[in-house]
Amino acid sequence: MSVEIRMYGDLAEESALDRIVVEAETGTTVGRILAQVKGAGKLLFTGDGELSPEINVLLNGRSVRGLQGLATPVGDGDRVHILRAFGGG
């Protein structure tokens, strides 16, 4: 199955990727998909392998933190968007 990954802003610049399509087996999770992104480790994860609180990962427009986190399953044609958390007021 194919899963599209999009990175935005400085993450796209630092990883030298803004859009890639990865092939994955059925039952693959968001965490496994992110592990396929070159250089993702230092950009996306904390030292203990958890998703950095400074990073937002959306699966088809929904935050994975509100789903099953990195264990959220992905399906064929899904889109994963990765961007830095931001705030304002």
C-alpha cells in the first residue's frame, strides 16, 4: 500500500523532503511510517523514542495524539502531515 508523507516549514528544509510516498505493508503504523523518513529520528522524536511535543503529526487531517499515537494504523492512500507545533494569540 502507498502512504504519502508531507513535511512543512523548517522540517521540510532540514530533512530535504517536502513530499514522499512510501510503500508499506498492511497493518503498518504511523510510527513505522515515520521511521522510514530519512533523518526523522532527530527531528521528530525525543531521546526515548516518543513523538516530540514540538511536533504535530496528522493522519488524514486528524492529530495522531487524539487517535492511538504512533501506534495508529495507516491504510492505503492515507496522508501523513508533519509540522511543528505553533501557537499565537
